[in-house]
Amino acid sequence: MGVLTGAVGATAYGLHCPEATAAFVATWYALGVLLCGAVGALTGRYALRW
């Protein structure tokens, strides 16, 4: 779920950000998506426990 959230956030940001160089997109968008995925993996284990 965290990776989906990161991807949606990156897409929304990408639609409004004038910066579109390949290095910027590859670095910062990937880091943002991976960070959201890591946080979701770490917290989801405890937050979604039934």
C-alpha cells in the first residue's frame, strides 16, 4: 500500500512540477516511492494486525 501511495503522490507532483530532467525524476521520484513503501512495510505490519 505504501508503494501505491508513493506512486500516486509522485504522479500528482509530476503533473505540476516544471522540473522534468531524467536525473531528477529517476532520483527523487524513485526515492520518494521507495521511502513510502518502506514506511508502509514497517508500520503496516503493526497497524494492520488483527
